[in-house]
Amino acid sequence: MGTINRHVLPQAALTRSRLPLGNYGWLIYGLVPCPPRSEAELREIAAAMTTGGDEHPTLAAGYTYFGQLINHDLSFQSATAGQLRSDPDSLHNFRTPAFDLDCLYARGPQDQPYLYLRDDPAKLLTGRADGFFDLPRNISEQALVGDPRNDEQILVAHFHLALIQLHNQVVDRLRAEGVPEPEVFERARCLVTWHYQWVVLHDYLPQILQPRVLENLKGLMFAGRKARRGLSHFVPSLSPYLPLEFVGAAYRFGHSMVRESYILNADLNTQRGGKPIPTFSMDGDNLRGGRLVPAGWFVDPALFLDFGDGKYQRALRIDTHLSSALAQVPVGNNSESLAYLDLKRGQDFGLPSGQALAQAMGIPVLDPSQAEIGSAIETPLWYYILKEAEVQTAGLYLGELGSTIVGEVIVGLMLMDPASFLSRDPAWQPTLREGGHFTLRDLVQYAFTGESTP
């Protein structure tokens, strides 16, 4: 393998995205909100949804939680339910609307040195738990990370840890290649961020988008910043933002992919008598984070990504049938149905119905008999997108509306970011593996071993 430094930009261009924090917005302005439903109606819909889902035949379970990390990289708002209902247009995004890994690097080693090694601030801090790597933690076992949500669940924390390890591996590699010390951190951050962006575009999106929609977007991925004009719906006139239809509905499709339980590694599974660990549970073992990882609970990547042996766990299909584990997810000291929370959130945002949005975007609307809930003609957008995936692709991918929203926003944000590889160097290819082929599996393997897949 050649040096990982080829095609790297001049020093002046190696900073993170300069996009500002900002408000959310609308993909399609002026649509009437979906007619509201009572709390009882929302709970009835949620209860019907969380009765158990079917396993996807090929999609590895790791993509569920990588997708959640992506969400944390793009969006964070802390408004109360009352604020959502009264003025959703005023919501503030405390993440940059860019794939710049600010959830990992935060404001950098100068502003937030506690995320970095004291004696080597070019490297991110790591922790240890029972002899294996863990997120760095304070005395209260809270993770020292750029976004605390990445420690809410052990599997999300695993992918955050992989990015920490990847950065530190790249720092070592750059130093071995003789890169001047003042440039090491910025070059490492650029390379890690660009490899992450590549995985999002060329590995994650093909797993979730309807192939026809994906094919239409591919032509935009190599044409530079001007290609954003080729987007049909997500075309911000001034600066990038996150559409509420995306954050409040379309990108919440990943909740339907969550399994009831997971096997973390073979040894632990043997110790537990073949009993997987529940994803959520108010009593007993579960995969909640915010603590030192219990002894032996390390994550074997081969059980969450396809390493070619077929032993990986699959995600659930993208449809309206959610795992029963999501009927009671921890919320503070209580529990709540995640489907109810998603439905309620969309209603508080004032999102349009799925039918209204599809019609406004010129996308065929589902037959009423397929999308209606009870006697209502208009369907909450989140439910509609899951139902569309179920009807059009049997849950293998998002349907046309869901794929268009998710695909255009993700590709569009990357095209609009002046520091992304799509903007700076559309012909760039990953340098951590020969041949320009680089997947989430390769990212995780290089992070923990310093080697790429043959």
C-alpha cells in the first residue's frame, strides 16, 4: 500500500467544515400539518407497530447503529415538547449540518483538551474496560466524547470508539511517513473525515436506498459542488440546513431496524448460555450505555458486519413492524413506547402527511388501502415512510419517498460542505485500502488492527 497521504489537500484546506450552527428548515414549505390525533389514537397505532419485526435477509445489524451515529453527527436539538408545538421553525441545531465528525472532534484539542491525550494532543483519548478498549470516562463513568448521545447505547459507543481508534491509527501512519508534526492532527482529521464520508456515500446509502433512487444520485457524487443544482428537492438557497421532514420522520426509519437483543461476542454468549443481551430492559442486563462496559462485553465486529463468513447478525426489515423491545424504552426513570414518541414528535413538529408530501414532491402516492390507518386518509409521515418501504421493497430498502428525502439530504449536505471530499476533490478515493474500495467493515478493521481487509 502506498502512503495514505496522497490526494490530501494543502494545509489551508484541511480544517473542519466552516458551516455554521443554525436552524432547521422545511424540505417543502407551506404544506398543511397532518391532522392531529389524540394521545389514545397515537398509542393505539404505536402498540400495533411494536409487536415484533422480521429479520432482513442481508443487511448487517451494525448499519443500524452506524446510522444512529450519522444522525448524531448531523443534528442535535434540546427543545421541549412545548417549544416543538409552539414554534418548530425556531429550533436550533447544535451540530453543524455537515459530515464533519464534530460529534467526534468537537472544537478540537485547543478548545476541548479533555477529549485528547495530554502528552500527545494530536491523538484522541481512549479508555479501558476489563482489558479492552472503551470510551474515555470520568470518575462518574460518563463518557468524555463530543456528543454524549454516542454513549447512550453500547453499540453506538462501539462505532464512536472505532472512529477514535481510526484517528489514532492514522496519526501514527502519518508520522511514520514523515508528515511535519504541526500538520499531523489536521491531516489526520481530514483523512478520517473523508474516509467516513466515503463510507456514508458508497456503503451506507446502498444498504438503505431504493436502487433506482440511488442510481439517480450517483451521477451527482463525482461532479463537484455545482452538482447540487441537480438535486430535485433539497436545494437550500443560502446555506445548508436540516429539513424537519428528514429529522422528524424520514431518518427515523432506523428504529424499525433495531433487534430485540444481540450477541456481543462468542465467549460472552457461551457464558450466558446462548441468551442474547436485550437491547432495552428496565430490569436486568441490557445494552444501555453511560457506564463502564461490563466485564467481557466487548463487541466482536464480525457479529455486526459482513466479514464473509455469514455469521453476522441481521438488522430487521424497514417496515411498520418494530421490535417488541421498543414498546418500553427507558426515558429517564420511566419507560415509553419509541413508536409513540416518534409519532408524537412528528405531530409536534407539524409535519405534513405522507400523502401530502409525496404529492408535493411529484412522487406516486400509495394506494389508500395500503397507507390508511383506521378511517383516516392522511397518514403520519414517519409511519407512511415505513409503510412505503414495506409495500414497495418488502422492507429491504426505503421506498421512493423515503429514499428521495434521505438520499437528497445526505448527498446534498456533502455537496454543500466546502470541506468535504465531494467539494474539494470529487475524484479522491480512500487511501487506507488499495483499489478505492472501502466499507464500514474496512473502517472498523483498520481502526482496531491498523490493517485493511485484503
